[in-house]
Amino acid sequence: MTQELSKQSNRLQDGGRIDRSKPLTFTYNGKQYKGFEGDTLASALLANGVDIVGRSFKYSRPRGIVAAGAEEPNAIMQIGSTEATQIPNVRATQQSLYNGLVASTTNGWPNVDNDLMSWVGKVGGKMMPPGFYYKTFMYPKSMWETYESYIRKAAGLGRAPKENDPDIYDKMNQHCDVLIVGAGPAGLMAALTAARAGARVIIADEQNEFGGSLLSTTEALNGKPAAEWVAEVVEELSGFDDVLMLPNSQVNGYHDHNFLTIQQHCTDQFADRAPNGQIAQRLHRVRAKWVILATGAHERPLVYGNNDLPGCMVANAVSTYINRYGVAPGKDLVLMTSNDNAYRTALDWHDAGRNVVAIVDSRKNPQGTFVEAARERGISILVSSGVIEAHGSKRVTDVSIAPLNEVGDAIVGSVVKMAADTVATSGGWSPVIHLSCHTGARPVWNDDIVGFTPGVTVQKQLTAGAINGAFSTVQVLDEGLSAACDALAHLGLSKPDVVLPEADVIEEGKAMALFHIPHTKPTSKAPKQFVDYQNDVTAAGIELACREGFESIEHVKRYTAMGFGTDQGKLGNINGMAIAAKMLKQTIPETGTTIFRPNYTPVTFGAIAGRDCGELFDPKRYTAMHAWHVERGAKFEDVGQWKRAWYYPQGNETMQEALDRECLATRNSVGILDASTLGKIDIQGKDAREFLGRVYSNAWAKLAVGKCRYGLMCGEDGMVFDDGVTSCLAENHFLMTTTSGGAARVLSWLEIYHQTEWPELEVYFNSVTDHWSTMTISGPNSRKLLEKLTDYDVSKDNMAFMDWKPMTVAGVPARVFRISFTGELSFEINVQANYGLHVWKELFEKGAEFDLTPYGTETMHILRAEKGFIIAGQDTDGSVHPFDLGMSWAVSMQKPFSFIGKRGMQREDCVRENRKQLVGLKTLDPKAVLPEGAQGVLDPKAPIPMPMVGHVTSSYWSANLNRSVAMGFVKGGLDKMGEKVYYPLADGRVIEAEICSPVFLDPKGERQNV
Amino acid sequence: MQHYSGFGLLKHSFSHHENWQRVWRNPTPKKKYDVIIVGGGGHGLATAYYLAKEFGVTNVAVIEKGFLGGGNTARNTTIVRSNYLWDEAAHLYEHAMKLWEGLSQDLNYNVMFSQRGCLNLGHTLQDMRDIQRRVNANRLNGIDGEVLDAQQVKEIVPVLDCSDRARYPVMGASWQPRAGVARHDAVAWGFARGADTRGVDLIQQTEVEDLIIEDGTVVGVRTARYGDIRADRVGCVVAGNSSVLAKMGGFELPLESHPLQALVSEPIKPILDTVVMSNQVHGYASQSDKGDLVIGAGIDGYNGYGQRGSYSTIEHTIQAIVEMFPVFSRVRMNRQWGGIVDTCPDACPIISETPVKNLYFNCGWGTGGFKATPGSGHVFAASLAKGEMHPLAKPFSMFRFHNGALVDEHGAAGVAH
Amino acid sequence: MFHIYCPHCCEYREEEEFHASGQAHIPRPLDPDACTDKEWGEFMYFRANPRGIHHELWVHGAGCRKYFNITRNTHTYEILEVYKVGEKPSVVANEAK
Amino acid sequence: MSDVTVEAMEGKVVTNQLPTGAIVGESPLHHSDLASIAEKGPQQGGVHFHERKLKGLLTLRCTPSVEQLSLIESLLGVALPMQPLTSVTADAISVRWMSPDEWLIIVDGEQAFELETRFQEKFSGHYALVNISGGTTIFEVSGSHVVDMLKKSTPVDLHASEFPVGKVVSTVFAKSGATICRLADEKFELVVRRSFADYLWLWIQDASREYGLVVKA
């Protein structure tokens, strides 16, 4: 163990919440290091004396760890021991250390310690003020793409893996009375109170253990170390059935009506790949009756020259590393502060046996408990002073300190230089208001705490603790209690017995509003003073943006990129606003506010996708005969969510060969199609017929029982959106069919009209799509085949075209419809779906002698195209009415009720001349098959842009006709029979076609009528 | 106007960048203008720019209630393409595309227009029919485009899953090489700077509270901050507020304002070199120069002015992205946001005269307005300058919703914008 | 993500179960054939689309499949009232102009 | 005989849809061969799954008057649950409230036609009774982790205080839908559509993996 320790030069001998008996090995930039269980990657790196953890993206400056939590801007790592398990951009301060962790920095060449790009940064950096890219790279115009490729290479942090993710992520829907965000003192107090009252509680915290600031404080609660109180509360909470405790879980988004998302790290805090079968991360989708935000505050660093040198840190982070991780990240500390609170860092540093060079306090007369404690320890305090610049190349070596005036905006004396390797700063605390902003609430500036606090919201949201600007432990605990009591009152639960733990009473002097430390040189000439580390935004850059006229804070942010990093400006935004406000001679609230959007911290895409990917991305809907199709070697087509058999290749058949075979077999003998996916709606009621008349364009008043009829359905605009056959089962009972893809839409369409327009009509609609298996046998031998399976008389005399009859088929009661989409003698057999496969197989059993051939959707398309039947969605596109389709026979303008679509199709533009109309297209070369989607022109020699007359909607090779058949739109086409249209194709060919009737086969309809 | 160039940057670096001029003034409005543009987004600023530069109308004010380019210009996913189906739309967007192609030089402001190409994927037979139809129409309209098969798509975007493993395997795509992305903020700022230089007054932080209408003719606008400002013509270009402004004019528009959400990943090294869009799987992505994957999908189904939408939309979008690009599963989403899009029933804009004389509206761009910015500004400027709609704008009259002459882009092609 | 009270199921349900169906209270003209093109176009396409209080038609698609109305603030997204088809809203916007 | 068709005054047709004799129906999960998984698969786990197949399921639509209500009670043998989201479960029949004018009736498969016939003969007024047996199947899920599995699948609140035994909701289930009824503390009935059954079965297997899934014959 001592050996482990000796290598960790910054590790303290004792203290902290790490387990020194559990050493861990990890790899950083190819080199092995040791840490302990309980470390974060950041604390382990600091323990090992690693200073440089990244290079800045614009200037390639060396960067070190600045913070200890979600606000860390610099330590952004590539994690992963294998290609498939690479994770880009992991914040080292949020990554628990585990054995075998492999991390590397994301920028720097040849390595992060010696980055050649830093010379470019040093030399070229002067030419790279904010927005420089808007001012250059324009000339010559052709060079932009080259410039851009260099910009792209330089940008970006980590990289995506090249292999697919082996991990799985899932989601859980949660409901609770109170969701408490943050398990620090306020959150724990609130949770304890709510839990004892019997509320359903969820408490989540981003850290690996509950306690928040209490884990790194030296304060006592009830006279004992605060961590002991934490342990007691956690213990008690875990005893409640209705309390869900989520450590390692970031509440990342606060959405409307108290819907929040929590990303729980289940295994990725201890492995880059989840152990077999385990979930790597779980996204909780929480609906909370009340939310208590106890999210705490982030300490603001101060802005001074070279404040990005490794060794420059936020004060509280230094304390956290000492107290929680047993790491003192340096030897000689200078602490700069504008408040009492940060004195604790100097005390911690001192108590860890390290040297505090000086406390540099911007205030004239600091007083308070911590100040006194520092004085007692003999720490030197320089008042009315500031660190104006840090010096060093890869780590701070010295600092320049200067006396400041009363408001801290000017240097009023001579500069002294002191040796130090660590500069901790504190400009006060910024409440973590991020979640409270997500639903649109505007934060409110609070002068007392020099920060924004949550604004007024319509959400059922309460806040407690540092988020409100309450910083003392006593106050924070009290706020936790009262927020919980408020929530309980709203929930109608009574307040339980709870007593606040006793906390140390600490006197704190007034803090000073300080953001940007002046330099002896004007900001534009001073060493770079960073505001947003990750995006290399400096004080000078913000001033320049203001000078150039970017006066709204949103403009400043966008022009400089401030706050657009992966840390979303958690450290820098307020400082940036303060600098802009000063430049514009206005207050911070006048300059604007700072709005945060989800996510609070970045969320893995995989976790947001959950299990809805791969096999489960979208349901695959199957018919009852699906397994048979698979066995038969069918290729499938996606139609909506359905998997439909597309064609059934045999042996080495090409697709066209298979189609030719299926088409010929059907027209010459008999084929069979699984048509189960057609939408089917059972319609009952005395007004069913009236309703049909209103929603279809044709007449339904006289459809007799036992008869079927084809109908077109239009929108109010008169445009066709679906079609199908509806059968009259009984006087007040109909079965409607719809297209496979349109079933849900049609049912909604019927319902919305029934429920909102015509509730007086007595009719019920019920979907029976899945209930019936539908198989269509089609072809001259279809009757013979059917006769083999039924005793029922299916002769023409007893069962005419467009009749339906109940009968038993293959021993199963069936409804058989004599309707045809192929133009052949056809029977559509419907049986209860649990018997669909049985009947299907029986048909093949008996069909062998007729060479019964299964055909898929493609053959169905060809056969119907030979007959000129349309497919809604393929031959229509929402911009054509029945007359455009040449289907005036399917419109009854005489119906008493003005059916849906009637008025729309009579609008001025719908009745004009020269509308695009659907016609048949006969290529002059019978072998030429027009590509679907080809655009027709009347003059193929016309210059581009060439006037187009309409496109080809359906086009196939017809084996039956031994030529191509096609349909398409042509302007005024119905009056242009026999005229020519030309189709200039991408490959330079021009196909010539003659406008004709779309009915290529059996124009009199004799084949289906036998 | 101070000329921008690399040399200029070098020169200014010696004076520590202390001498850059303001990009625009911060003027107090005059009592009267020839033209007032309400709305200082990309389209409004482009209108002002072209009014001044191309049509010699410089007595112009742009009145913006917030900051310039702060609406949908600041919130979109910056895709620029012109491969629309119908002639009317194709010509309008191609007009914009041609302006995009010289825009940085014209404005002397690098809008970072990057013609890296756009793929619209097809996953079903009907998708492929629609793609063929659209690309053929584009080609005959003089717009670049080709139909690719799955193998060719894979060559352009190696990280796209083109295997049969996918729920909806990629069958092919349309490919417009001249399409691409641009830097959205820069577009607004470039137009603003160009307009300001030519004398246009850009009035920020000034909300128009009413339109002043006398005898059925608009004569100016009423603002809280500066009172009445009069004008001969008023053009409203206020995406996300069009219906609100129309109500001031006493009429309704055929618009619904919906939330449209978008999101970005954390920045990663270059991995996606083109724009990839899929309607069936329902999502699209490109990668910004900064390295963020810029991702979007469809609108939320309800009306909303809150600049935010429902989380389920984000979930579906990410599912689509992970389905298309399984290697992005471990990339992390940094930020999401929402815009307010005014959608028209036919997914095409309104560039139109209105029932009020001398009042013109340019709105209803739905989810696809950014790509049209220069073209929209140019034809609207021409219309405002002459008091007569530009030929490219004529098919987009609001009155097409009376006579039925819609230009139904989603009905026909179903292309995500 | 809305949390919507279904007036038929009589409890709150998640937004995923519902579907927005546009502006409420747009009756189909009783005699469409008597409408001018303009009137018919306005019925089909022109909408109030207010920023603020709005009455919308929703359907509980994954639940009871019933349509109902919601009065909602389109800016804050607060649901102010839920009521059945055929009922009148009690919360309405102040018409200033 | 199976060709029986009943057509009554109401002008509606009712047909027996079940074959007589040896023809065995195949439920939507027939191809998954749950029987052999039940035999050979794991016997211990946090989620138990059983397909209650080939039941008779009917949708009843009506807005009953007081008289009709009592008539329905006599026809069904149980009173129609009129309170939203409630159900009645008896030995031979269970009835689920689906919407103010819709109920789901579950009986043994062969009872469906009988029930339809009874209604056709006795009931008058505006109603619809639709046989959906072929288009629907029932999953019974239970076990110590059944609620966790369901929480991954549906957004409704399943806490016993909000979702007591007997409550029934129709809701989103993964990317499909289901009608969920709580049969016991740790036992739920999911009524799902045939064409989605395979997807939902895949989903449930996946969602149960971490708890262990036991298939019950």
C-alpha cells in the first residue's frame, strides 16, 4: 500500500472517503497509474501529479483540472479499453475510477504535454479573436471547403467508436409524489421529511454517494462528522418501500407538467462495458406531483491573466479533493476570494500540512469565523488585493498580486510576485438553476448573493438550499425541511416528526461582487483572461464582441461561443455577463439573463433511445400466415409496420422471373395472396348506410344485403386519400376495407366525424383488421379450387361478381367476397385469424392440381396495373381528386348529403382545365419499361428548365401482355388519348409513350365476371 | 463598410483588435420609412439587404422585438437544399441556392456555406418511387440530383447502417451534391451588417404592438418603445408570430404554430461529412464544423409558442439516429432546444399580399425556412419595392387556400424539411 | 410532456396516449354547397392559432379513443380546462381587439 | 352446423366463426412454441409469462339505458362495470371497461357465438357486439418483478395505490398498445392485438431479461 501511495505524489497520508485498501490501476495516455476505490478519474489524476489533462481547442493551451464536479470544463476524456466501448468526452470529475479504466486526452499532438499546435495557438492566436472565421476564409471562394476541412479537424473533442455499441440501455417510467433533485443537506432533509410522511419519494444525485457538500465538509452535525448524519439518513430512507434512491443519477431535463428525466449510471461507473446481461444505463422518465430542486450551487472562479494554467482551480474543488479524496493538488497555495466561504480552502490546505502562501482577499476588511480561523493559523491575508496574473508554462509557478480599489475594477498600487503552484479562486456561488430554466422560467438576479436564482414557474416546483442562495448548513437544512412540508401540504399529507440536526454556527462577512480582476494592461493587451475555458472565450473577446455591436447577451454568447461547450457555461456564464454588462455600462440583469436548456449534463444517445432500437425499433406486424411465407422463401416488403410477402423466388430465379411466373400462373390458373393486412372496420347501426354515404364519394343508399361495392374516400379538399371495398353484411351492418397502410387513419377519420360532427347518427365502428385472415384466390381456376374446399354453391348463378356469402371453407366458417383486384375471377376468403394458416395450408393441399401459386404484393401490383386499378398512395398523392383519376363513375354528385370532398373538389383550381389526370401510358417500344417516377414532357428538346406534364406512377413489365404497362399523370391527359409523351431519363435515354386507357387487359371485364 | 479578410485580421491583431468597427448601428427610428420590415430574423434582414442593395430602397427600418436573428434563425439545423418536388417550390428554393453560392463574398461575411451534399434516404418501395419522381423533376428543372442505390449511399456515408439488420433497411437515396449547411447566426449578422451599411435602420428590442391601418391600408406600426412609426409599405416576416401579427391586421392565416425541436451532441471528431435525412425512420443529422452532430426530426403535434416540445419527440429522434448510425450510440446529447414553426397546410410558404392594402406577409415556412433565407428575402424585397409580387412568389399567395391551388410538398414527396 | 386529464377515463394520463387534432370548435358548414370558395377555404385551413389561451381537440388514442377538448395556454403549456365534445369552455381568452 | 348465420330484426349478421371437429386454432404466438419453452426453459425468475390463448373476446358498444343495463346483466350474468377503468371478473366471464360506450368481454372461445346470438335475439336498440377473438390474445404476466417489467413498457402508474386489483387501462405498451388489468398484486392481464403479439412478446422477453423470465404453459 505504501508503494501505491508513494507513486501518488499528491495523495495525503490519511483522510478522505477513498478506500486505501483497494488500489486500482488505470491507464492514462498509455501510461499506468494507481488510484483507490472511491476516487474519480480526476482525483486519481491529481493524486498522481498529472497537471495537463487537455489542450484548449482554439489556442491549444495546456489545461488542468479546475473543478470537482459537473462544472469541470477541461478534463474531457476519451474513455474505453476497446474500440466498441469508446466513450467520447467523459468528464474526469464525474467518472468513478475503476480497475482497468483506459482514458486519454482528446487533443494535443504528438501528445498533450508537448502539443505542436500550441505554437500555432501562440502565433496565430492573435489572429483568432471571437468570430474571426466570419471575417476570413472567404477568398478565393473555391478555397472554403479546404479551409473548412482544417477547421473541422481541429475542432471536436473525443471520437465516436467505429464499432457498434455492445451495451444495452433501458428506460423506466416512474411516478412519485415528490422528486427531490440533489442529495445534499437540503435534499436529504426534504427526503427524510417526505418519506416519514408516507409520500412516494424519488431522490436522485449525480454523485456516487449521497451527501453532497456534506461529504467534503469539515463541519459537524449533531456534534459528529456530517458524513455520519448522512449515513443515518440514507439508512433510514432505504427502509421505506416507497422511497427510490438513485445515486450516480443525473436529473438532466425538467419538462412540462413536472416530467423529468434521470440518467442513472448502472454499470458504466465501474466498467466501460456492462457485465453480460446487465443494463449500462437506465433513463428514468419521471412524472412527479411535486419537485424539490435541491441542486446546490457551483462556485464561480475569478477571471485573471493566464487563469487557465494548470494549477488554477476553483476554491471549493480544492477542498473537495483534500477532504473527500485525500488529495492535495499542489504544494504552495494562493487563494483569491471575494468572500469568507472560500477561506475554508486555505484552512483545509493548511490542515493538510501544505503551505498557504497567502489569502488574497479583494475586500478591505474581511471578518468572520473562517477569517478568524485563518488568522489563528497564522496564514497571511492580503486584503484589498487580487491575483492579476498567473505565471508558468505548463503549471503555475508564480502569481502576480496587486492592490485593488474598493470596487475591484482598478489596480491602485504596485504588483508583487509570489511563488505558488496552485491558485484557488472564488467569486462566490452560482445557484444551480439549470433545471428550473428548462420549462421556460426566467431566472431572477439576486444582488444579495450576486447570482441568479430560479424564476417564477407554472410547474409544481419547490426549491431548497443553495439554489435559493442559502449557503449556511443551518439554513440549507431548514429549507429542505420547509420545502418538504410545503409539498406535503399540497399533497394533503401531514407533517411528520422531524428535528433538524444541529449544525455549527458560522459567522460570515459580506461578500463582494467581483468577477474580472483588472490587469496593469488593458484587457485587450493583457495576458488572456479566460471566461469560458472550453471554448477559449476571454474577457478581451467579450469586450470585443460588445465593441462590435453584439450587445444582447445572446449575441455575445453566440458570437464568442461562450456557454456552448459541453459544460454549458456552468463556470463562466455569469462572469461573461458581468464583463459584458460593465462594457455596456449596464447592470447584469439589464444585460440579460442566462437560460439553460436540457440537458444539465450530456446524456448518452443509447440511453435516450433505450430498447427501441434494432429489432425493437418499430413493431413488425405479422399476419397469421407469416411463418408460412418465411418458410416458402418469400422476400418481404415493409408496408407501414406490416411485413408483407413481396414475391416468392424459387431456386435461382431473378425477381423478374419470379414475378413473371407468379403473374402467368395467376392469369392462367390460380394464384393466392395473403391480403390479411387490409384494414377492416365493422360498422353497425341504423345510420351506418347514411354514414357511408357521407364519407365515400359514391352512392351507398341502394347497396343490397349480400353485395359489395368499391368506394373512394376523400378529404374535405376533395383529394382522394384511401379506397376500398365495403360490403353490406345486413341492413344495418357493413364491413369496410381500407388500404393496409391507411387502416388507422381511416378509423380515426370515421371516429372524428362521428364524435364531433354527427354524434346523432347511430353507428359504431370497430376495427377487425387483426380478427380476420384474408386470402385471395384469383385466376380462372379459383372457383374450381374453392369448390374443393366448400360444399357451398359458388357458381356464378348463386354467387355473382360483387357478392359475398358465408360458407365453410376447409372446415372453417368463412365470409367469402367475390371481388377482384386482378381482373380475374377471384374469391377473397376471410376466416377468423386463429384458423387462417389452417385454411391457407388446406388451399395449397387442394390447390396442387391447379399449381396454386402464392404471389406477393409486387405481382398484385402488376396484375392490377394491367387492369388500370389504382393504388391509393402510389397513384394518388393527396393532390388528386376522383375526376383527376378518371374515376367520375365513383362520384355521386346527386347524393342529398354534401359528402366529404364534394365541396372541395369543386373549388376554382379543382375544376380548371389542364389538371394532371391519370392515364395509361403505352411505350412505343413494348419492351421499354418506364421507370416509376419518370417525368413526362411534350417536347424533349426544350431547354432546361423543361416544362413537365406529369409523372409515371405505376409501371411494370407485363408477362401476360408481353409488353410494358404503365400509368401516370399527364396534364389534360384524359382529352389527349393517342398523343405522345416523352420521358427524358437520367441516363440520357428518352422513352416515348402514347397516352391510352389505363385498362390494358380485358377492357370489358369479362374475366372477372365468369 | 470595413472590409473583412484574413489580411484585415492580421492587421487588427497588431492593434489588439481594438479598432474593429461596429457591425451595425443602434439607431433611433425615424418618424417615417418607405418600408418597414417587422421581424429581424434571417428572412427580414435579407429582405432589407436586398431592398437596399438590389432595389435602391434604403429608407427602410427593420423592427425586431428581441435581438437580430434570435428566432428560428438561431434555432434551426441549418440545412440548405433545393431538391423540392413541385416546380413552384423548386424554383423558389433554387433561386435561394444560387444566392447562397455567392453569399459569403456578396456579404463580405463568411456564412460558412458548406456544400457537402444532402442524402434523402429511401427505405420503402414507395420512398424510392417518390425519390425517383422528385429527382427526375429536379433534373428537368435544372437542379442537381441523382438517385443512389444502397451501395452508393454506403460509400458516401460509411457510418450509416445500410445492412439488412435495420428495421427499415436503406434501399437508396436522393443525393443533391450542392446542398449543405451554413452557419446560421452568421447569415443573420451578415445580412444585418450589409443592410445597415446601406442605410437600413435596425431597431432591436422593439416590439410591434399593433399595425396602424387607415381605410383598409396599412400606414405604419405602433411600438411601445418608440410610439408610432409610419411607412408606405409594411412587410411582416415574423416566423413564430405570424398569426399574432395577422390578428393585428384583422385577418387569420392558414397557419398553425408548432414546436420544432432540435438537438446537438457533444463535439466529436469529424465522422459525418454530409447531411443525411430519413423520412421513414424519421430523423436527420449533419455535423457542424465545431464537431457537434446536429439532429432534428418532426414537429410536435400541438400548437405551441413555448420554444419547447415534448420529450417523446426527442426520444423518437434519437432512436432514429441510433437506428441509422449505431456507432453514435455512445455519443452524448449535449443540448436540446425548440423553435416555433408556422406550418402551412401544404408545407409551402406564404409570400403574399393580404386583405390589408400595402401590408405583405412572408411566413409559413414551416420547418424549412432557413434554406430559403436569401431567396425569400430577395423575392420579398422585389415585391415590396414594386408593390407587386415577384413571379417566383406569386404561387405562394395566401389566397391559394381559397381557390385550392396548393403546392402540396408534403402530400407529394413527404420530404422532411 | 403533457399530463392530460381524460374526461372519459377520469384520470391523468401521459401525453403519449393522446394525439392533438387541431383547433376545437370548427363545425363543418351545414350546407357546404352554399359556401363560396373563400368560405370553404377558411373552414378547411384558416385558424386562430393564438399565443395564449387556445381551445384544442385531442383524442385519447391509446386509451378510450374518445375525442375531447382542452383549453391550454400555448405559451406556458398549462392546461386550464378539459371538457367533452359538445360542451362549452368556461375559460376563454379576453378578446382585447 | 358452422354455417349458421343469425340475422335478426336489428339488421345485423352474426356468424359462428369457429370450426367444428378436430381443427385446432393457432394463437398469435403459436409459432413461438411456448409449450416447449415452458418445459425446457428456466423455471425460476422474477417475471412469469403465459399466453391465455384462443379465448372468446368481444367488444360491446352501447350507451345503455337502465332497462338495457339490467338486460345486459341478465345476458352476461354479471353487471356491466359502469365506472371508468373498472372491471368485473367472474368464473366464466370477465368484463373490462374500455370507454364510456365500450366494454371488452372475455369468455371461453366457444362461448362467443353463443353470447352474440343471445344478444342478437334479446337486445334491442342501438348497440354493437363484435367478435374480435381472432384479432386479439391475452398475455398473463406475473411475478415479483412484473411491475418493474411493466414500468419499462408502459407510462401508466402501476403503484398499488393508483392501480389496485381490478383496475383496467388501455394504454401505450412499448410502441404498441395493450389493455392492462391487474388481476392480483403481482399479476396482470394484457390484452393485445394479434399482429403486434410477436413484437410484444419480444419486448417482454427483453424487458424481463434482468429478472429472469419463466414461461408458463
